[in-house]
Amino acid sequence: MSKETQTKQMTTGEGFVAALDQSGGSTPKALKLYGIGEEAYDGETEMFDLIHAMRTRIIKSPAFRGDKVVGAILFEQTMDRDIDGVPTAAYLWRTCKVVPFLKIDKGLADETDGVRLMKPMPDLDSLLTRAVEAGIFGTKMRSVIDAASPTGIAANVAQQFDVARQVLAHGLIPIIEPEISIGIPDKAAAEDILLQELTRHLDALPSDQQVMLKLTLPERAGQYASLVDHPRVMRVVALSGGYSRDEANDRLSRNRGVIASFSRALTEGLSADQNDEAFNRVLSATIDSIHAASVAG
């Protein structure tokens, strides 16, 4: 029953997806923005202890609930840890009514033909099996587009769908994330190519399969409207991609049917030094603003 309820929430729920999936490479920056410098920890174990404490504080906040936060993406080590003695994914769903997802990629390969593909994932089937056992609903994998290269973008999207088919075979819903870098001069042209490639692969999916898409907020409002309406797409979510929260919210509000999946923009303004009252007040205002932008379209 929970899988059916979770599917309904991810398909029609009026809220957004929180991206709490900073990995080893991005964790130091996330902690620094939270007010914890690298001098505060010694080695990866202490670093991951601190980022888990930060994520736990966010998840346990009264504002972090399924009426506005429909889903949350976790890092593998977060899935393997617990909150108050309850495995994180189970805590998210049982206590918060937030659908749990898992980041599965292992980072990016070097740039080739204007794109950075995902590194190989030889142990993916084992990870997906553990994810199912942990109560994870779906997965997320990120690759990057740095230029409007037709062949590069085609290879990027093809790799995403290859992994998506592996994820679907385990009964999980993949979030496909071919992120377009926001600072490239040909961003709009890259978005047009990406739309064509995504549509081509979506059209080829079996009628009983669906995926989610996580895309950079586009230059033209409504750029991805046809993907929002595509029968093989459960939901289109948008990453903040380096935009400030205000700009990300503004861009998001002009794209019908697209909801947020913000990371840095979600934690903007939060600090380890804040007491619980101040922390919860800032997070509540942030959630309210992202939720409003997600339902505005």
C-alpha cells in the first residue's frame, strides 16, 4: 500500500523534492556554507558525521513534512544511517510522510565532447538491492552538459536511460538528471537539443514504465512543457544549479508543472550556530517559498 501511496504523492502531490544528497566531493562546501569549516573535522568519518547531523536537523524540523516536501534524495551513507534509531528512509516516510530517493551515481568522468558522463557503477545492482530493502522509492543519477554539442548530449542522455533501465528492473523509479551548466553561453541551444533527445528516449520506453526528470531551470519558460505532459514521465523536477534561491524560485514559478528539487537553495541561510527556534524559522520560510514556487505554475 505504501508504494501505491508514494506513487500517488510523487505523481500529484503539491510540493517539492528536497535534495539532501551531497556526496564526498560536495560535502565540504555544504558544511562550510552551514558554518562548519574543514578545521572542525579530521577525515571523512567525522565529515560525514557532521553532514548527517545537519541532514537530521533538517528532516526533524516541524516544517519538513510531506504536505510541502513530497520527496527527499539521500546520499548512500545517509540511507545506511539512522535517525533516533530508525533507518533514515523509514524515518522519512513513517514520521514525515516524505518519499525517499537515493543518489546512485559515483561522480563525473572528465569532460568529453562538451559533456561529463557518469563514472562506471560496477556495483550498482548490489546498491539497488540494498535500496529496495531499505524502503527507497527511487534513485537519482547526475551527469553534466557543458556545451550545445548534439553528439555529446546524445551520449549523455543515452547513458542516463541505460542506467534508468537497470533501476527500473529493480522496481525503483529513476530520476534522470542531465544537468546543463547555468553559465555556458549556448545554454538555450543545449536545452533544445536536450529536449529532443529526452523525448526520443521517452517515446521508446514501454507503456508500463515511467521515469522522473531533473533538469536545469530553462532560459525559456515552458521549455519542458511537453515532458511534463509525457505519459512516460511521472514528474519533472528542477535543480537550482547555482542560482540564488530567489532567482531559482522566480524561474521555477514560470514553468507549469515543474517542481523544485533544490539542494544549496534549500539550505541557504541555515547555520550550525542557530538555536532550534531560529533554525526552524528559517527552514520553514525557505520551505514555504520553494513550495509556493513549485505550485505556482
